[in-house]
Amino acid sequence: MDVAGLLRDFPELTLTGLEQGAIYALVALGYTLVYGVLKLINFAHSEVFMIGSFAALWTWQGLGFVYDAEAAPLGSFLLAVLVGVIAAAGASALTAVTIERVAYRPLRKRNAPPLAFLITAIGASFVLAEGIGVYTHRAPYGMPRLLQPEVVFQLGGWKFTNTQLIVITVTLLAMVALDQFVSRSRLGRGIRAVAQDPDTSALMGVNKDRVIFLVFLIGGLMAGVAALLWNILPIGVAKFNMGFLIGLKAFAAAVLGGIGNLRGALLGGLLLGVAENYAVGLFGTDWKDFVGFVLLVVLLMFRPTGLLGESLGRARA
Amino acid sequence: MREALLEVDNVTLRFGGVVALNQVDFTLYKGEILGLIGPNGAGKTTCFNAMTGVYRPTEGEIRFGGQRISGKRRYQITKMGIARTFQNIRLFPEMSALENVMVGADAHHRTGALSAMLRLPRHWKEERSGRDRAHDLLRFVGISRPGEQARNLSYGEQRRLEIARALATNPQLLCLDEPAAGFNPAEKDALNQLIRKVRDSGVTVLLIEHDMRLVMGVTDRIVVLEFGKKIAEGTPAEVRENPAVIAAYLGVPTDAS
């Protein structure tokens, strides 16, 4: 155990943790929104993220963006991000909505038991991952390096890099926007109404299918944004099974914060990211995933409904 | 000739072997207050649920304004103009009183998701008018704290809030499922006034209620169910004198004299 190392690298580990945690949080939103409304754990959501990643990659390749971050001017960086986010968010949202339409809605119409949904979710996840796996020959694809991480400003021992600032800012903005949407808008009201009482909502004229569509759409868009941010990070590699671990962690983050609770997704994501990176400092990189899940299990012993409790209806988004 | 609003046409509803409704047949006319009464388990709530699309009749059909209800989705039935309250209060507990009513008002908004996202002026106009209407309805039923969470309202307020929320969907027909349950006499009198006010505002009312004083005092006509069958229909005075009804309520065999 390397306490001295943890203390020495504390600022860097914290910031890296927040950066990765922000991405977990964005993916976690998709789990939490769907759970809040349908009480369904959409395991295929990890593949929504994965497809977003590939969509950005293929779009960049198709348009001939080749990046040497050292030399790339700001203008072409912004253009690449814009094109990438449209491709990733679009593909992810389309995937999410298609999964709901093809896999879940028919089950809902037949009042299938929860286990049927669960197996369908796992099945959809495998089909998508393996489909892309076959298509890409199970090879990893390096992302064009869009941005060379560099320190933009320093505050004492805290060095903020450009990627950290971008990822964290984008995540917070997305969160605030979604929070406002759910707690203030008419559609948000519909989402909360269905989350609190689906049957009564229907009798009050809320179109449940539309609310469900909307929830999958938003979750997909957020996963697409997360996929793009993931590509901006220096680790950026697209692989058919990349969704598995990130999806699992995002799901853990959602549970940690209180599944069904939007703010819980943010808190859980950031907490998980930071804890993992402290574990890296303390025990070494091999222990990263180990510690994250131990944290989850221990925390749930004391707060079984997660840190902020379960409730989308309450819209403490 | 009175204009029929809702026609329950020979409706039978079976759950497995249990016959919950047996060839029930009655008509609800525009502008009246119709009472639906019967001993416990007579099928009142089942009948109600069939009328609001929760259950689908096994036989027969229910028509609203001449249009068949069976097979329609619940939100579509709401859009057709049928609203209801619940025997057990079913508000959105974590929303404010105002928001509860606005969910009902949202149902007949014209603008879709796109204009809401683009924040088009038409959307804002609707949002504002929905909010104004929600405030009006809260005043109409006598709730003075629009910002309060529904679960923090008093029992009587929660019942009245359900009525306000149902009215927000702009119904032609309001179905009240035991709205006076748990009320004291003063609250029942206030409810009597409120039901009349609702009718006078142009909404037809169907009332399921156990409290005979309220039912006899407020309704124009009454339909009596027992064991899923209609046993009587008429004005409160006629129903009160009807031997079959007296027997059903007092448990006297009809052939005993």
C-alpha cells in the first residue's frame, strides 16, 4: 500500500477520477432514466455507448479526418468534435430507440414478466456487441488523436488539463440541462408522472409509449456524448466489447447514487471514478476495478437504496 | 329527447370463472348526475374501470358519444373526454398540487415534443394557459396551497385535488369513485356543492358512492347493481321505494313479504 504515493499524486488522481467519473455518469443516466420509468435494467445500454464510439470513428475515417493533434489547428478540432458528436449521439440515440422498439415494446404489449425483459436486455446486449465484433474482426481501433492533453492552468499542486476541463464541463452542462428539462418542462412532467404511477398517468392522458421513447432517446443521446468524450481522452480505443466494462461501471454508478435518481447518477459516477483512481494510487493499476466494486458492495450495505435514494419521480434530477 | 353521452350496452365482464358484470345495460345522458350504487362487491368499480378503459368487456360494448371505447388506449379515452378519480387516492405524491393538475392539462396540448424543445411561442402560450387553468381549477375545488407537495395535503384536499386533476383533462364526463369515503358530514355537504358546481360548468357526472344521503341528495338518476347485475334504475325517490333495492341493501329475500 503506497500511502505516500497517493498523497503525492492526490490532485492528479482526483482530477483523472473526476474526468472518468463524468463519463460513467453520462452513461449511468441512460440506466437510471429507463429504470426510473420502466423499472427495467437495460443491459443493452453499454452497447449503445459502444456503437456511439464506432459511429464517431467511422465518420471521421469516412470524411478523411486524420489527426495529428500537435499540428491540428483549433478550427479543425472543433469541426471534428462537431461532426463526431452528431454521429455518436445520433447513432447511440437511434440504437437505444431501436432496442426499445424491437426488443422491449413487444414484451410490454404482452405484459411479459420482468425476467423476460432481463433476458431480452442481456440478449440484445450480446447481439449488438457480437454483431459489431464480427463486422470489425474483433480488433481494437485506435481513435484519431484529437487533442494532446496539456496543462491549461495550475492552482497550487492542481494541474488542470484541457481534456479534463472539457469532459467535466460538458458533463455538468448536460446534467444541468437534463435536470431543468425533467423538473420544469411539460415532457419532463410526463416522465415524472409515469415514473411515479404509470397507470394513473395513462388515465390522465399521458402517452406512456411516448414517454418511454423519450427516455430511451435521452439516454442514447447522453451515451453518445459520453462516447465522444471517451474518444477525446488519450485512452481512446474503439472495440466491440468496450461497452461491457464501462456499462457495468456506469450501472454500478447509477446504483451507487440511487438508481432512478438523476443527480445520484452524477454523484455515483464521479465517486466511482475518483475512488478507482485513488485505488490506483494506493495499490496500483491492477486494483482499479476491484476497488470500485468493493466500494459499491460496502456502500450498499449501509445505504441499500444508494446515496441519494431511488426516485426519478421526485426529479431531484 | 335527451342526448346520450355514454351507453353501456349489455356489458358482460368475466375474470376467469368469475362473472363481475352480467349484461349490464344503462345510458348516461348529457348534463346529468348519475349515481351508480350497490352493496360491496356489486361490480361498481369494475363497471367504472370498464368505462375508463382499464378493463375490456368480454361481451357487449361501451360507447361514448357514439364511439366505441373498447380497444382504445387509456390516454386516447382520456382525450375523448372521460376523466376519473380513484377510490384509493392516486395522486402523484412527489409533485406539487399545481403540477398534478398540470399533468392532466398537458393531455390536450396541441404542440408536440419538437416545439417544446425548440421553445416555440405557441408552446409557451399553451404552457402558460395550462398553468393558468391549473390555478383556476385549484381555486374551483378550494385548494389554497398550489405549491405544496401532494402527499403533504390533508386527506380532504387530496380528494379534491384528484377532482381538479381529472377536470384538467377537459372531460365531458367526470367519473367519481367514492369521493366521499372518509369524509365527515360537513365535508360531504361541501362535496355535494362541488359536484353540482362541476355539473353546472357543463360536465356530466357519474358518481359511485356508499353514502346514501349524498347519493340521494345530489344525483338526478340512480342505477343499482347487485352481484354484477343491474337490479334497478330511476330517480332517487323511485329507487328508494324499489323493493329489490331495499332487499339488496337489507339482505331480505325478495319473495319474503
